[in-house]
Amino acid sequence: MFNASRTLPQVAAEPRVEIRPLLRQVYMWMTLGLLLTTGVSIAVYNIPALLQLALNPAIFIAAIIGELVLVFALSLGIRRMSAGVATAGFFAYAGLNGFTLSLIFMGYELGSIFLAFGTTVILFFVMTMIGLTTKIDLMKYSTYFMMGLIGLVIAMVLNMFIGSGPLDYLISFAGVIIFTALTAYDTQKLHRMAADPTIQGQEATLLTKLSIIGALTLYLDFINLFLFILRLVGGGRD
């Protein structure tokens, strides 16, 4: 899964350490989304009837397609949606993602999952702080980030046919690097947007919708970072 939500407006305001209301909403929605994903994934794995649904190829593929539809709908149509629809769409995506991610409990030991999650939390926090405080303009590197994402997707598709172990390791390592950098990049972009006076003066409904799309962006960075770290540190179940 990749971050298709990259439609946030860019502004020229200098980054500040102050956490503005928009950012507080972003992190609130993101945290709630991650909690929902975690709760759903654990519930699906522990309820045999739900786990059988997740193991059904047709249902699993339908869930993946549903996730993609929701991500693109939110990314491209957020301004035309009501705040309620945007919020419902975000939580529907988080729930569907939990449904599909439930299968990682079958492929990896719990110790590996906890290690990957803990590492992700630490990396995400560090890169968030860098994004909030660095004086480096990360917006200048947006083209390189997009090229990295495209290259990562191409490599993953090729490796589906090649099945190369060393290439899979390189892909996982590259994925960790790319989404670690994207976390700082997206944080800085959101921070600058939150500091823009024209954004601060918007009505509550628009701020809610912007916070939802911002939360989706960081949520996707976190989930992708977690999955690539898990591929690196997680020895599959025997």
C-alpha cells in the first residue's frame, strides 16, 4: 500500500515548533485511525468466521480494491465532500485496512510484529520532530520522493514475477528509507499549511476536511513504514 494522498496545498510560510489547531486535529484523526486498524486486525484474527472471510481470495481482493477506491476518493474529492462523509471515508479505510492486515498475524511471529511496530513508532516520532523543526526546505525534494515511490512500485511488481530474495530485501530496505523521509516531508508540508493565515481563517468544516486528508497522508506513511520494517525484521512463521 502506498501514499496516494499527496494533494495537500503547499505554502511558503516558515515552519514553527508551535502545534497549531489543524495539526492537532491531524494527529488526533491519525491516532484514532491507527487504533481502529489495530483493533479490527486483532478482532479478525481472533474470530474464526472473520478470519475465514479474510482468507477468501475474492473477499480479500475486494477489500484491497475498496481501500484503493477510498484513498483516491478522499484524495481527489475531499473538497467536494461534507466533513461527515470525509470522516466516515477515513474510518472506513482504516477499518478495511485492519481487515486485510489481520493476515500478518499468520505470516509473522508476534515478537517480530511488536519489534516492527516499536521501531516504526520511534522512527515516525523522530522524523515528525525533524519535519516540525528542520530549517531545510524538504519541498524541494518532492520530485525525488515521487520518483522513489514509482521506482519502488516497479521493483515490487517485477519481483512478483522474479521472486528474488536479495531483491526483496533491497526493496524492503528502500521502502523503509523512502517512507522515513516521506514522514518528515509530509509533516513539514502539513506544518506549513497549518501556519498559513489563510488556512487558519477557514471555517471549521474545511479545517476538518483538511485534517482528515492530512491524517490519511501520515497514516499511510506510518502503515507503509511499519510493513517494510516488518519485512526486514520479521522472520516468517515456520
